[in-house]
Amino acid sequence: MLENQTVLVTGATGQVAFPVARALAGSNRVLALARYGRDGDRERLAAVGAEPVVGDIANGSFEDVPEDVDVVLHFAVAKSGDDDFDADLRMNAEGAGLLMAHCRRARAFVHCSTTGVYRASGGKRIDESAPLADHHRHMLSTYSICKIAAEAVVRTSARQFGLPTTIARLAVPYGDAGGWPWFHLMMMKSGVPIPIHPSGPNTFPLLHEDDYVSQIGALVDLASVPATIVNWAGSEDTTVEEWCRHLGSLTGLEPRFEETGTALEPLLIDTARLQAKAGPTRVHWRDGIRRMVEARNPELLKRQDG
């Protein structure tokens, strides 16, 4: 983990970045950049030792952000879901470039992208050189395209400013704060069928928050000019079908699956590049899923126990 650094974390109020900010705040100065439009977000970050900093990435409003931070962890993302490409490109692509320009003196910039930039490979394992595509078009119409655009801006800015950069393509993060498996649990609770792609098994490697927090130091160390691109995913292959059935075994809820061509196509991710630096992930997905339910919906576990 990082120590004695000034670390700027964007998107720190979100599911993925909050555990990172919380973990780093114990041994670093953590500046948590956000607009803070929701009640309680500022207090929640301050309570774990981070310093809330108000700013607007889309508008390049960084007046309260020091220019001499050591490390930037850029998690902020816009996904409007309503075809607003202008707004989402402004935030995700232009905003990333503006942030890098402001923080050009940093020793490392880590940009959180997504494995949703890849083209489905028909069951072949996807490494960092694989073709890109609009993978999330049916779920979030702007998401994959804006993420690809953001990567292009980040790659250019790394070269322009000589700013060592890592582009980390995140797969399926989950943990006590929730994640995709938790949404599936809520669908199971409500009796809603879970969409799966006909080309299954629907493989998506889960990455528990304990593991992605522990890998932050490795992502920082991988930063380079030109930017290093790395898949950020769990070491175990996991499928939607498997984790939903495991949720069922924990809760007594029965998952119902519905095949549809509009579901996300499976992505079998190669993690060799990150594992060479950080080692394999440690939290087995079955243990992580149980911990998630214990943290968020312990009352559902009681259905099984009694």
C-alpha cells in the first residue's frame, strides 16, 4: 500500500473508490474530490480520515486541488443512461484530460477504465491487446464509447505532460458496498428474472474490494509513459449463473434466468499482466459473496438458518 503520500481520489463517494479512500487515509493524506451534492457524503469521507475537496471535473474546476499531489486515483465517471453523449464525453474524456493537466506534476496517475471497452471474444481469453467495441450498448448506451474516448485522452495526456500513467480496465468489483451480484440478489428477492446472454456461460471475473484495494500500490508502480494498460479483474473465472446459484444457496431464494441478446456478452479476462506485479487475488468469490450478503442483507441469510 501507499504510505506518506498526498493522494487525490476522484469519485471517492462511489462504490469502488470509497473503500480505496478509506484504506489509504490511515497512512496518507487523502484528498477526496467530488461535487458533494448529496447529504452525508462529505461527513462519511471525513469520518474515515479523508479530506473532502469540492470540485467539478467536467468543468475543470480544481481551484481547491493542490497541483503538487503525489498520486492521482481517478475513479469518477458519468453514465447518464439516456444517450447524453455530450455530457458523458465532457465528463469522462475531456474531464480526464483537464485533471491530468492540473496534476501533471504527480509521480503517477491511475485511470480507472473498464473491461466493457472490449469486444466479446466468443469464449477466448481477452488480454490488453484485444479489439475494442461498444460492449455495454444495451445496458448503458454511452458507457463503452465514452470509456474508450477517455482512454484515448488519457494516453495522449500521459505523453504530452510526461505523466506516468496506468489505465486499469476494471471488471466486476463487489464487496460490502454492493456491486453487480448484489443487484442480482435484489432481483432474486423481487422475483425478477436475471438476464443472461445466449452465448454463455456468462463469465465475468469478480474482484472483491479487499483485493482491489490491496492492488492500488501495484497499479501505481506500473505507471509509465506511454501509459501502461492493464486488466484489473479477479484471478478466478466466475459466471453470473454460478454466483446467482450461490446466492440462492445462502438465502433460499431461487434465481430465474432469462436468455436475451440484449444481456451483456461474456468476457473471459486475462489477468497475467497484473498478476505478474501484484500476485493472484486472495478472496475466493464464494467467500466474498457471503460477506457481501452478511454486510448488506443479513436478514436474508436468516431465512436459510431458521
